[in-house]
Amino acid sequence: MTSDLEAQLRAVSLRVTRPRLAVLAALRDHPHVGTDAVIALVRAEHPTVSHQAVYDVLRVLTDAGLVRRIQPAGATARYESRVADNHHHVVCRSCGAIADVECAVGHAPCLTASNDHGFVVDEAEVVYWGTCPGCAAASTSQ
């Protein structure tokens, strides 16, 4: 699997480094995590990688299009490595859990604006809000 991550970096002309591979692996295995979680995951495998290195890698990978930064209203920024499509997210109002949701309708950008005001729309960002099954079960058992 590391060779897949190396290929991703090379495909966007980025040098293959241990911190970049570690961040990509962390996001592949743990989508929708915040910066602190990424740091903890990376440092569990590579204790000498600094906090600043992880911040820098997240920025570089986001700028290169290998990582997507999502920040639902009122939530901290989260990161994911699923970037090849225009999927959406569902967010729990209680615990903040986030899950992927496939396109709402049709082909990318998934939704047709009722009035695009002359814009050429190439992406739609939809966030569904609700209560996850765990939080819903906890609230009914109280």
C-alpha cells in the first residue's frame, strides 16, 4: 500500500517523504479526522515527526489535491483523502461524527443550481445535518 501512496505523491510532482506518507496513510485509514488526530496517528508510528511538519504536510497535500479539507459550519476542520469525486457529508449535531454521502442526484457537480448567475458550476458542497445512530440510541435510553 505504501507504493500506492508514493505513486500518488509522484503523480502530483511531490517528493516522497516519511511525513507525507504517514499523513496519507493516517487519512486513508481514518477519514474525517481533525489536525490533532492526524498528529496523534502520525506520531504513534513516527514519534520524531513534529506538529509543524504535520501542519505543513496537510497544507501541501491539500494544495496538491491529494487531501480535502472539510469544515462544516461550527465544526473544526477535518481532512479526508477521498478526493476523486464530488461526494457530500452527513454530520451528527450531537457528537460531530461525519460520514460520506454519495452525490445527491446525477453527475458531478451533483446538483443543478436553480440560478447559476452565469457561473460555470463544477462542484457542489452539501452537508446533511442530523443525529447519528449512536447518539439517537443514547438519547432514547435516557
